Amino acid sequence: MLLISGGEQDPNIAHLLEVARKRKISVTKVLFGPSTHPSIHWDIRANRLLLDGMRLEPDAAFLRYDVFNHMADAREQTAFRAHAWYAAIAGWIASRTDIRAFNRDGEPNVLKPAILRMALEAGMNVPRSLVSNDIQRINEEAGDDFGKWIGKPVCGGEYTQVLGDLIGKVAQRGGAAAAPAIIQERLVSPDIRVFRIGKEFLAFGIESKEIDYRVDSACRLWMIASPSKRLARQLKRLTDRIGLDFAAADYKTCGDTGKLKFLEVNTAPMFVAFDRAGKGAITDAMLRFLLHRKTSGS
């Protein structure tokens, strides 16, 4: 039996549930959001979790942190509820080593800036990157052309923006913004996203006119036969170090050289659009890993 848990408005969770339903996979779901939440009771000493009064004993589990409910409802209590549900379910899964799950040995506190440094150490081609809230030094680095740089949050959760569009909006005091951001040289389309799912590596091309393809409803996705051996080897080295067996790495193209540069690793990547572009290749690989058997066509 497979446990699937996350926000009731998360399209990735809905997609995985639909794939499992079509394949007649036994699933228990723990969904939460503005219109629903189940009853759970975890006895720490007995390490027994009751879901709506019934003991939960899955063989495998897939869990996503819910960001979609908070995107629709920006109240503080919505974010608090998402964190509480994730902490409770993730904590129980972590305590049950007999349940098969992704990223069981992952380092949860390794964030984007540290991963950039680790990528360099793994031999990856990384764009010029700063983590800074020092407006003067950012201006000095960018020179007169803010259009050649982008800014994005250190912890994620917001879209990437051109630095010239961002810098004028940022509140500052004494020459310092309220929080640091990642400042990087601007790269161009096409993008490449490489998923690691267990021992499998699946690559997709992304063509978009926007800086952040997630805001482009007209962006084009296609599956690449496989990533280059060099790219897969570097990504394996990086994700092994962080302890990830489920992740997606993003790359963009350098406008000057035409070579790919590594941007980031997402430890809970969205996958619906890519799975559709790959005709189910991602969910095939996910279910192969979680259920320990080939499920394609079953």
C-alpha cells in the first residue's frame, strides 16, 4: 500500500493519485487544505499512527510540502498549517525506516546557496552567483547593465526576476535590503531539467520567452532521450553528497558560450507538466522506486 500526502490543491499530488488509480495501486491519502483535513493520532512511544481512527501501515510513502494553499490564501495561519502537517507526516515517515520513501538520507537543511557551492566542488559549470543584501556591492557587480543579472529568494518560493525590475522594488535601510537574495548572471533559453529518481536520470528541454518558465503558459517542454553521461555523473555526485534520490536539477544556457550552466537542485520538484511531456516516464520511475517493481502498463 502506498501513502500519498500533501495539499489538496497540489496538482502534482492529484496527478500521482490519478496515475495510481488507473493502475489499481492500493493507496491511502492524507490531504489537507481549506476544505478538508483528516484526523491523525501518533503515539510516539508505540510509534503507531491512526488516520481517522484506523492504524496506518503503508509499505511506501510520497509526501510533498504544501505551497499551493498558501498561494491561494496568504494568511499566516495557512502557512503555519502547511508546516505543521508536513512536520507531522514527515516526522512519522522518518521514524519508520521500514517504509520506502525518497530522500531518506537527505540533509533537509542544505539550502540553495550551499548547493551552489557543492555544485562547484562537484565540477559543475555554475554562473557567477552572489548571496547579498548589500545594495552598493550589488550595484558595483552589475555595473550599468542590470538586465544581465537576475535575482531570486535564497529559500525559493518566489519567481525569478530580472535584477533591473527587482532592485527598485526592494525596501532598504542604510544601503542594505531587509533580506539577502541570490543574485546571478542572466542566462538564456533553452533550459534543461534533469530529474533523478532512484538510479534513473530523465532529462527535459524547456523553451520559453520568460526569465522564469513557470510564468509562461506558452513554454514548450519535450523529453530528451537521456542526459549526457557527464551531466548525469556530475548530478549523481552532487545528489549523493546531499543524500537525495529524488530531485530535479535546473540548467540554463550561457548566451556567450552556448554551454549549459547549473542553477539549482529542487528537492521536492513539481513534475506534472514534465510527466505529461514524457508520456508518464516520471511517474513510471517514481512508482518503480516506491513499489520496488515495474508498474508501467499494469
